[in-house]
Amino acid sequence: MALDDAIGSPTGIQVHLRRGDATAQIAQVGASLRHLTIGGVDIVPPYPADQPTPSCSGVVLAPWPNRIRDGIWQDGDAERALAISEPKFRNASHGLLRYTAYEIAEHTDEAVTLAAKIVPQTGYPYLVATSVTYALTDAGIDVAHTLTNHSADPAPVALGTHPFFIIDGVDARELVLRVPAETHFETDDRMLPIGESPVDSATDLRDGRRLGDVQLDTGYANLHRDADGFVRSTLTAPDGRTVTLQQGPGFDYVQAFTTVKYPGQPLAVAIEPMTAPAEAFNSGRGLRRLAEGESWTLEWGIRFS
């Protein structure tokens, strides 16, 4: 494992991992998966070292992913008001650790654990310790998250992450995205859910859709799990090479997002595993309340074949 100094970098210390012909770069800020290569092929696209993280790329989203309307939520008898972190839509977006410089807690050449505390603050009066471990495999990377409540009262938590994907050397418009979801969330003009429906001709990714034929910022639910308990979404090149995102138990939702604004890429797609959809602090859907001292561990990973 190698470390790049944080001085002058808007994303902090850079952790470089290697195992065989697999490499990864993890940024300290947001504990972000910044770059992943397998066999010399970029799977998670890099971005310039002197730039902040674009489009929340690779960042850990806790204690909630996605959005909370107006930052307002009901916590028992108390109404909480979170800071508005998405002024364009007047939402509290993507949790409280997006711009946090994590502590590098443990590391080897092939794996690293980063840790950060969610401290009591405006709209969230709970102390929750979090950690994330990235461990390279021969064909990808395994990721494990742990959240532990250190508050006297039960702490509401959800978690997501925001990896972007390409297959280097392949026109991204020709990549086929498959997401095994039965339903999708309908949203308003603030990207907040207003309903849930079976997937339709515009949103159905079960049999795969060419990225050049879709524009997505879509949340999915009712995901199919394989016999081993993992949900698997895939991105496949015309030559058959495939990136697989696998979501372990607890990751019951996924967001698919395409953009033409990712640095250095004409088109990129984020496939975001989430334990809860947008507005979970209000709907309660997928939200977990950890008792004092209780921990919750979650796993996901990426494979390239």
C-alpha cells in the first residue's frame, strides 16, 4: 500500500492498493473509491488529482443516502431540521460524511479500513461510529461497512455509496446495463419520490439496456437476489466483458444515474447500492434504528470478468 500526501489535494490522503493485476485508489475525503483497475482496465474512472470529488463519485453516504425533503424529518415527538446540502432542490442530500476526512485506521498492501464518527449536529443529535474496509480480490474489490450507535437513544441510520463505472476502451454508449429490479420510484421536480410503480418501457433494466438509449436518475426496489443472497447488477461490453456490482443483505435498493459531465468521460454511469431509498427518514422505508451499542455490518463488491 502507498499513501499520497494530503497537502494540496481537495480529497485528502490517497491510499493506493495492489493485489496481482488489480489496483485501487481510495480518497480520504468521503472514504471514496476513486479508481479501480483490473488487468490494466479502468473499471471505476479516475478524475484529476486537483479536483474535488465530481458527482459524489465513490463517496460513502451515511447516515442516509439520497435526499430528505427540505431537510425536515420527524424523530418521535421531535421535528428535526438538517442543513440544506443541495440548495438547487432545497434538500438535505447524501448524509453527513460526504466531505469528512476519514481516519486511516488499518492498512496493508491489499486492503484499508477508514473510520469516521457522525457527531451530534444540526438535525441529527446522535453519535454513530462508522468504518469502511476496501479489500482487493483477484477480480475486483470487496467492501464492508460497519455502523455503531454510541448514543443513549436509538439512532436512525441508512447507508449507501456512489461508485461510477466504465469499461476503459469501450464506447460507454455501447455498454449494456442490467438491474434486476421489479419496481422504480417516480419523482417530482426536486428528485424526491412521489410514488412507486412496476418498471416500464423507460425504466425496465431487467433484460439490459444500452446506455446510449437511456437517461437515468432512477431509484429501484424489489430487487432479485441470487441463491447466495446477493443482488447483481451488470454492465456489459459488446465483447462480453462484464462489470458486476453485487449487493449483500441489507442493500435492498439501488440508484442508477447516467451523466455526460464526469471529467474525462463522454458518458459514465453510477450504480449506487443503498439500504434505503430517498426520503427514508420520513417514510421509514429501509430505515434502521440502532440501539445503544448496537452495530450493523453491510457488504457489497465489484467484479470484472
